Amino acid sequence: MSKRVRKSSDSSAPVAKPAKKAPAGKAGLIGVGLDNDDGHKRITTGEKFVLVGGSSETHERMAETTIKTFEELKRRDKHLETVDPRELAEIIHKSTPR
């Protein structure tokens, strides 16, 4: 773990402060819809997700689920790269519109 050192204003002794830990590795979500009958090719991409295919309704549900999932991760101060897979599954399940 790297540390930044800053000097305290009231003494000359350095004070160690841990640097903010960056998420390790890369991660992303992929959503695939298989119920397309109208011939449209639906593709939605974001920084950490790709959604492809599906009917208009299915693609909308995937997009809403993805948005709510990332909002919940942010609310919990978690990163996709480091969140426990079981916790992510629970978040996705709760984020899926009924």
C-alpha cells in the first residue's frame, strides 16, 4: 500500500496518510436478450457494460436493471471490480424491474 506523507501544520514531523485504494483489474457486465422478433438490432454500451439484443421491452428491462445496479453499487461505495459476486447477484436481483 502506498502512502502519501504530509507535514502537520503544528510540527515538523511527517504524518502518514494512506492513499485511496484503486480497484484491481477490469470488470464489466454483459446483457444478452434472445427474444427479438422485429428485426431491430439493439445495442447499448457504457463504460462498464454492454447490452445486446432482445425485444424492445427486454432491452429496456436490461438497461433499467443495469442503471439501478450501478446506482446501488455507488450508494454502497463499492466497485464492480471488487464487489463480492454474491453481493453483486443480490444487487442485480433487487434492481430488476418486476
